[in-house]
Amino acid sequence: MQKAPKLPNETLRLKSLQSLKVLDTEPEERFDRITRLARKIFNVPIALVSLVDHDRQWFKSHAGIEASETPRDISFCGHAIAGHDVFIVPNASRDKRFCDNPLVVEEPSIRFYAGYPLRAPNGTRLGTLCLIDTTPRVFSTHEAETLKGLGEMVEAELSSVTMATTDELTGLPNRRGFKLLAEHALKGCAEASLPATVILIDLDGFKRINDDLGHEAGDAALVEFARCLIKSGDRADIVARLGGDEFCGFATGSTLARGNDLVGRLVARVAEVNANRDSDYPIQFSAGCASFDSSNNAQLVELMQAADEAMYRQKSQSPRAAAR
């Protein structure tokens, strides 16, 4: 077995990693969302955000595996950060560097590995966004580019851009954050020939809640609706608050029919919340969907516009429209 090497700039690299103050912190949705998305796009059982410390690799996000860390010397990610490009091992059992590695001969029985080296703002390589499969596979140039795009999302989060991309009230991505995440996800869907659906949502009659009950009640309603939206979708979906009473969702691998199903689940969940709210002002909303597939090759801005138009068609036909 070839042990993962120490790097020439190891001291600076470790200082950069420690300065992020992310090691041994609790799981965060902003990273877990990306690993779930990676598993879905590439159809692999395991995806990790792995940070390579002095003598271990620690997983900030670990989708598909229970372990939170492994020794650095047996890590694949320790090899990946020695280079600048996506590090690919098509079949670890036939690779002299890894064939007798404990992670190959024992659980999780790694055969395929692909890792994008995550960079700090100063260029040092901190860890990887990596994919793991228990069967060998070929990884194309297009797939490597898609993994790089998802890795850049992780880099942005590690660089604390999240303060500018997260809605403070609900904890969801804001408009900027949604566009950043959804554009990368849409690129991944195009590369993998997967469908996708964008859903635009607008709360109906929300101004009355603020005007009659106050902004504290309005904020509480927004937080409740955000929770309903999160629970109604797949865990790999991207949901965001665009601003005010506007929300949005991006469902990877989703047809228009599944997007409409998601809206139906949201209707049911909001109805349950309304039944338990001590308020004369129920949460109500209008929604519109637009779908992407390889035949239409639509851009995100086009999908959002089409979903917005569908939403306002629904709104114009609803008796709630007069309540805005």
C-alpha cells in the first residue's frame, strides 16, 4: 500500500485549514446538501466533504457512510490533494497504490474513487469533495467537470461566502445562494442527462399578516413555511427564500409531474400547519413549475421565468388573489 504523502507546503496548508475553524464541528445543511446532490447526480453510494488534517481525514459531510474520519495514511483524499485536478481511481483493487489498502479489502470496499481537491483562498489544498463506489467504473471528462463544479460550491462555503448567500431568518439559501447552487446542479443534470424542475412559490395574502398582526407574526409564518418546504421535497432538492414572501425550489432528477407532486405534498403539509396555528390568517401560496430536460437545454433564468409565469397564471385564477 502506498501511504498518502505529506505535502511540501504542509505547514501553511494546516494553518489554512485550522483558520477555517470547521474541524470537528457539527453537520451543516449547506455541506450535506452538496453531498446528497453529488450522490444523486453521479449515482454513487457515498459522497464526502473530506478535510485532510495532520494525521487523519475528517468528514465535514458524509452521505452514505457512518464513519466521521479515517487515518490520513490510508486515505484516498490524502493522495488527491497532492494534485490540482480531479483524482480518479477507476478500480482500486487493481491499482498497486491501493489494492491492499484497508479501505479496499475491508469496509467500505472501495473500488471507484474520484476526488476534487478543495482549495483555500490562498491556493492550498484542504481536502476533497469525493465520490466512492463499491464497483469499478469509468469517469468521463464531462463528469470530472461536473464534480469540479460541485467542488467549487464547497469551496465557496468553506470561504464563508455563506453569509452572503444565506437568508438569515429561515436559514435557506437566498436568491444569490440559490442561483449559485442551482446553476451548478443544472449543469450536472445536463451532463448526466437527468431532468430537473424549478418551482416558484409566492405566499398569498402575506401582507395582511404583517399589517394586522405585526412583523413578528409574519416572520414566524415565513419560518413555518420554510420548514414545510424543506420537509415536502427530496433531501437532495435545493430550496430557497428569494426574498420577501417569494420561495423557490430546484428538484434534481425530477420531471414536471414530480414537481407538481412536490407542490401537492406542500399543500397538504401547509394545511396541517394551518390546522394547528392559533391564527385567523392561514398560510396560503401559489406555485408554478417549469421543467428541464436534454431536449430543451434551458438555462436557469429561463426556467425561473417560465415557472414564475406558471405561478402567476395559477394566482390569477385563485380567489385568494384579491387578498394580496
